[in-house]
Amino acid sequence: MKVIDIQHASGRYPVYVAPGLIDMHSVWTRHLSGRVLIVTDDTVGGLYLDRLLGACEAVCPTAVLRLPPGEEAKTAANWLKIIDALIAHKAQRDATIIALGGGVIGDLAGFAAASYMRGIQVIQFPTTLLAQVDASVGGKTGFNHAAGKNLIGAFHQPAAVVADLDTLSTLDERDYLAGMAEVVKYGAIGDPGLFGWMEVEAEALKCRLPEALLEAVSRSVRNKAEVVRADERESGQRALLNFGHTFGHALETATAYARYRHGEAVAIGMVLATRLSELIGLTEPGPARRLLKLLERLGLPTELPKEIDRDRLVDLMRLDKKNRADQLRLILLESIGKACIRACAADDVREVLHS
Ligand code: NAD
Ligand code: GLY
């Protein structure tokens, strides 16, 4: 088992990474307090809830709330359902929410924990690769509004994160690979050793070999731990985690969130951002080709479809939160393993989109 210590402004918490953690009760039940509410979705609940529930009930009075799966469930109405369930369970300030599921459940249950009685503790049990390497760590919580994704939210760090690698075996292939794009991202922006290791182990990663998964998840979490320690509230360095995301979000919006998984759009976005880095001379030619080859070997998409309207993408990119004074600000690469934030001319962005 690997244990990564996450330090933040008001404390620290462990991220446990190993296969079989759900059944290693002594590792995580010690973090429980008060009354416990397990929040999960119907898919994950059907697979893993029973094993968790027995262990919780042996220690604390425990209730369960199951929500529908998918991004559509990340709403104010479901946030309120969690609050209602806490009230019905007579949860007090010492209560614990367990978020068992992917990033949707983690964000929603995390925000319920941030807001109920001005803050109770949450323990994250991430069951997707994306949630294990990214969403469960770092304290961003919230839900969507019709006007925008994650528009309502708060920073609320978990009391512990329990990443059971065995849960990844039931994950759909596309969801699994989409999470792998975020692992590539950590390598590209700050960990050239991780990137090089992925180039060697691409097949093992694609086949979900246990040793490869342990290394990929624990090393990603270590990378995220560094960023959260240095910039918990995203006033600087944390923005680098958005590498590939400005292009990716525009692509997701342009395709009505129906065509791509988030990680797939980010994969295409990372290639575009690296091509842009080469175009403006921030880096020598080479990294874009290397990145593209790794993503292809992992089975991820790397090219914009022909029919996508490039000008609409630029317009959508103008809405990005990182922009200032009408300038596009993007995360670019100086080399594989070194990212920076740069103001970019819309014409250069357009040229890359058309290339
Ligand atoms: P998700 O939570 O919707 O899970 C994807 C699908 O996989 C769902 O249908 C779910 O039921 C199913 N699933 C989950 N675990 C499974 C398992 N072990 N076996 C079988 N099926 C399983 O999506 P996601 O990709 O995990 O997360 C996306 C969300 O995360 C987005 O809402 C995004 O905004 C958020 N996010 C948050 C942060 C953060 O820092 N808080 C970072 C990145 C993404
Ligand atoms: N997923 C981006 C962040 O946590 O900041």
C-alpha cells in the first residue's frame, strides 16, 4: 500500500492507494466519526456498497443515499437530497459523509459536507481512475448550474482518500482511458520521469496491470499533492493542472458534452496546446509528436474532427476563466515536464486549430 500525505493550509490528510482497500477496514474505519452517510450512485452502489456498509455499521450508525449515475446528477436538487438525508439521519457536526463513486459523487457529496452545518468531514472513496488521480484529491467540490459546469462550489479538503485500485477493474474502457489522459497530463506538466515511464509501460497501463496502476495512481497523487501544498486556492501554480483543458472544454461544449469523455477532449487539447507551444517558439519541435504517440498508444483520441467549426472553438475558448483583459491565456509546454501559463494571440490559436 502507498500512503501519500496531503498538506494544506489548515491541516493534512492521507491518500491510501492499494488494491483491496475497501476490505481493509482497519485502514479507513479509524477516520469515521459521528453518524455516517454513504453517498453513492446506482452503478457503483450495486457493485461495492454492501462491502462498505457492513464495515461502517459495525462502527457508527450508518445511512445510505443512492443517486442516479452520470454528470446529469450533479445538480442543486441532488445536493439538497444529501442534506435532507443528513437531517433525516440526525447527523451532527461530528458526522461523516463517505463519497463512494466517481468525480460526480465526490464533488456533490464533498459540497454537501462543506455546506452542512458549515462543514462536516468527508471521506472520499474514488472508484474511477479520474477520481483517484484528480477529483478526490485537493478539495474542489460543487455542482453544475444550467449556466455553467461547477458554477457553485467550495474548497473543502477530505479527511482521508481511500483509492481501492480493484474498483478500476469494473470501469468501462472509455472511462478508464479518459482517466489515463489525466495521468499523462501530470507527466507532461511537471514530471518528465512519469511521462518516460508511461512510454515504457503503455501496454501494461492499457491492460490495467496492478503494478502499473499502483505506480500511475500513487505518482499522480504525489504530483497533485505538490500542487495543492503550494497553491490550494488556485492563485497560481494550480492553474497548470488545466493543461489541455481550455481547448478540451471548448471541444466538449461544441459537441454538447455528448461526444467526448472529459479526458478524451483533454487528450486532444493537450496535443493542440503543445503544437501551439511549438508554433510560437516556446519549445523546439518534438514534444507534440512525442505526446501524440503516447496518447495514441494508450488508445486516446488526438485529432480534432474535420467537421468541428474552428472559429466557434476560439469563441468558446474566450470564455475560459484564466483569460484576462480579452487575452487568451493558455497552459503551454516549455518541454515535456515543464508547463507555464502564457497569453496567446487568437490568430496563433486559430492556426493551430486549422493545422
Ligand atoms: P462519473 O463520476 O460520472 O463516473 C463515470 C461513470 O462511471 C458513472 O456512470 C459511474 O456510475 C461509473 N462508475 C464509477 N466507478 C465505477 C466503477 N468502479 N465501475 C463501474 N462503473 C463505475 O465521472 P468521473 O469521470 O469519475 O468524474 C467526472 C466529474 O469529476 C466531473 O463532474 C468533473 O467536473 C469532476 N472533476 C472534479 C475534479 C476536482 O478537482 N474536484 C477534478 C476533475 C474532475
Ligand atoms: N482538477 C483541477 C484541480 O484540482 O485544480
